Amino acid sequence: MLIAIFILKLAMLQSSHIKQYLDAIFDFAIIHHIPNWRDCLDELKRVLKPEGQLIIEDLSIETFDNNLGKIFRKLLYHPYSAMYKHEEFLSYLEKIGFKIKIKKVFNPLGFRYFIVIAEK
């Protein structure tokens, strides 16, 4: 349901008339479900106001590389072949002009997830 809401909201914002509209965008483990994640980040940047905040808590492909992650690969559907590595994700944020203010990585039970706060 949350993914559907996110995609619907993103589709509504894709109008070329809506730019620099939002003060902050929150991602709670959604972007790793999107195969064209770079396009998603480009769009999030477009609709953020100058100095807007992008607050992300998400997973990277490294989550699914360990033994427990390999089991979850068989149980859960994700676009694994298109998923980003953690460092690749951070590099792309910087490439498109975000300033990374905070970045933290957590590995509970072998699941790699990260938190990033980036500013436009």
C-alpha cells in the first residue's frame, strides 16, 4: 500500500509545472523496490525546494548477498538485478547535486540498511 501511495504521489508530481514544491521527502524502504531508481532520485530532486531535505532509510543489494539474504531472495520479490550497492547510491546522490549531511549503515542480523539525510 505504501509503495502504491508513493508511486501515485510521484506520478502526480511528474507534471512539468510542479517544480521545487516540497520541503522534505521521506523514503522508508521504498526506493530499493524501484528498478529505475536513478530516475526516481532525479525526480525527487526536481520536486524538492532549494535546501530541501531527502531523508532515506533503505536497503541495498548487499542485504541479499549473505546467507540469510539469499534465503530472502527466494521468498521476496525485488528487482535484484537493478538494485544498487550502498556506495553506488550515495555516489549518484552526490552526482546529481545532493549534499550528504548524514550517512549511517546498520547490519542487524546481517541485513544491511542505511540512513541518509541529503540536502538539495
